[in-house]
Amino acid sequence: MGFAENLRDELEYQGLQVKELAEKTGISINTLNKYRPGSKVVPTIDNALKIAQTLKVSLDYLATGKSEDLKLENADFIQALNLAKDMRRFSARDKETVKAVITSLSEKYI
């Protein structure tokens, strides 16, 4: 399953309507409706982060539907999202360096 299906399932699981998600994220209903199953539209990283943060799930979960018990405490989750947002300003080379460090550390601890 992809982002659209995982978003639909998570909204259903949490008992939320698209309208409520729009209100909580500041993303228009029209834009959120573009992420419905059957659509080829994928969200921008900013919108995906807003959705994940609002639903308190990981981006990985929304993108893949898989969760390896990576549920973060709210403060850790928000901090991780903010770091990801800060990385938008990094050069491509710096982003690759950060990704390499994260991959190396995750392999060490998994």
C-alpha cells in the first residue's frame, strides 16, 4: 500500500474525517482529497510532515504502512520533525552526509 491508502486507513483508525485533518494541519480539503487512493498525487514533504505530526505517526508508516515499533514520544517526534524541516536548508552533499550518519547509527542499534 502507498501513502494514500495508509492515510485513509489511519484516518479511519483514528475516527477522523478529512475536514478535521484539514483544520488541524492547515492543509486545504481540496489538497488532502488529492491524496486519496487511486490518485497519483503525493504530498510535498511539508504536507507529509504536517499530516504525520497531526496523526502522531511516522512518515515511514504513512509512506510504507510499516512500523517497527518506532513510535516516538510526542516530544521526540516533534523534535525529529523539526530537524527534518531544518534539513531542507542543507546542501545536497550535507543531506547525504546526514543520511549516511543516520543509516550507520540505525544499523548499529537495530
